[in-house]
Amino acid sequence: MRRSSVAGPAPRWWLYLPAFFLIAAGWALALPVNGTYDEKDHIARAYAVTTGQLTTHRTVVDRRDDRKPAFLVPASLMPSNSNVDCAWAPRPARPADCQHWTTDRARVLTPSGAARYSPVYYLLVGAPLVLAPDRTGILLARLISALAAAALLAGAAGAALRLGSRLLALGVVLTATPMAANLAGSVNPNGLEIAAGVAVCCALLALLRAPHARLGDHAVRRLLVLVAVGSLVLLTVRQLGPVLLMLVVTACAALARPAASPSCGGAARRAGSLPAHGCSAWPVRSAGWRTPAWPASLRSPATPSTPPRRSSRRSWSPGASRSTSNRSSASSTTARPSRRWWSSRRGACCWAPWWCRA
């Protein structure tokens, strides 16, 4: 049966956006410059990428006497290299007013431990640092990073509500831990990476486990966009991104419910977003599972959208001898494992690509 383009009320995922953003923005306002993990390295990298310094051959010795790659950034962008860490190192911790700022915008060599990181994230947050290379630019860059992470987490909450799982929606809310909010509210790609992983996981679970009545064409399109955006972020933010994405896809494929495959596959294919095998075949194939086509001898040309059923009873005529109805032990032992295989969960997962051709 063909579904309508809209199935069920749309979850109000956008209500989560200001909540997640305000949590991360609170950290962005409260943290001193370089008040979280390696922020000074990411600030220098963001300014350098935005101004065209994608790579560098320059090096400089940092506060710990370690030689690191360095970029040319304005002196006013951060406190001097000698006291940029004064708020937390050396111990004991001191107030943030120990940092010495200057208004001089002459470019100086600034070390960065993130010199070889992917430039995608830094292009997103680097513009305010170029326009205002001081504490104002750093705050604006933090807010942009917080907004991007909040949008992904809000999309994850919407996907959880589309699945109809309040427990999963609560789990998304609980992912906004102080550490995650701290990273999302700073110039650091780790916060965006966490939000992207949560978004991909929730969107895939909604596609693979949502009941038939909850997924319309519009909902499937939005979930696929969320998967695509989250996957792109995971693949480009850090070097471990592809490994994390593979783990997320494998876990979601293991939790897939075959009953959800016809709905997501049909809608997604009509939306023109997936190949003929549908959305359930992608995570199954990504997980390395075998997905054979439906056997030709078992296909029903009259009803191609419904998997044909194999009758467990054999035809019997009164004139047939008793020995004819009883198969040999070798034949029965061969047939029983075959029937068990087709009815097993693995067999059901292998049917998913055929189901999505409807």
C-alpha cells in the first residue's frame, strides 16, 4: 500500500535548538581564552586557514620548550605565548586577568598543535577572527561553533521523537554533559564531532526502526539530510572520523528492524535520494553483512512488493503411499536447516534489499 507524503505529526525538534545553544553559549561566555583543551592551537589554526595559510613550514618553541608548527597571526588575537596558559598552568590556578592583551595587530609567529587538522571546521568559525582579531572575534567564533553543535543535537532529538522513543530523546538531552557543552562552546572541533556522531546515530535508528505510520516522504528526506550532514562532519573534522562513522553505522545496522525497511526504502527511493536497494541496504552493506538478492525461484510476479511465502505443508493425495509422504532422513535434515535459515534474523536482514525495491 502506498503511503501518503506525510505520516504522523512532525516532532517539534526546533524547540531543542535554543536550549542546546544556550547551554553551550553559557560556556562560551564564561570560559577565558584558552580556558579549555588546546583552544589556543585551534584559534591560531582557524585564523590561518581563513587567511589562506593551509600549511606552514615555520616552527617556533612554545612555553614548554616544544617545537611546534607556527602560523602568522595578529598579536592582538591572543595573549602572548608566555602567559596564554596562566589561568590554569602552572598550578595553582589563577584568575583570567593574569593574561596580558595587546591592541597591536602586527602578525607574529604563534604555535599551533592543530596545524595538520582538516580545514573544514576552521573555515566555519574563522571569519570572526579575521574581522575582529581579539576577544570579540573569539567570542563570536565560539558562538558559531555552539550554534552548529546545537543544530545537530536538535536534529538528533527530532529524529528520536520521530522514532517515537522518549528514552532515546532523553539520551540525546543527556549527551549535553558539561564536557560536551564546554567543547561545543569553545573554538574546538571536538564539540561539533560529538554532536555529529549523536545526530547520525539517531537519524539512522529512526530510518531503520521507526514504525511504518511515522515515516512520510518528507520525514525521510529530512532524516537522510541529517545523516549526510552528520557523516560529512565526522569524515572531515578529525582523522578518527571515518572510524567513528563506521562504528556508528555498524551499531545502527545491528539494531535495524526489518519491518521498517519497506517504509524507509520506498519513500527514500521516491524522493530520489537512494539507489534501488533502499536505505536499509546501505548500513547493512557498510557493516559487511551479506545481502543476496531474493532467489528467482521464490519470487512472485503477481505481488512483487510482498515477499513470497513458502508453505510448510506438502500436497498429499489419498492414493499416495505412506512411504511417499515420508522423506528420507537425509532429505529432512537438509530441508530443516534451510527453513531455519530463512526464518532466522540474519535471513530477515538479508531480505532487506529485496523489500526496499517495492
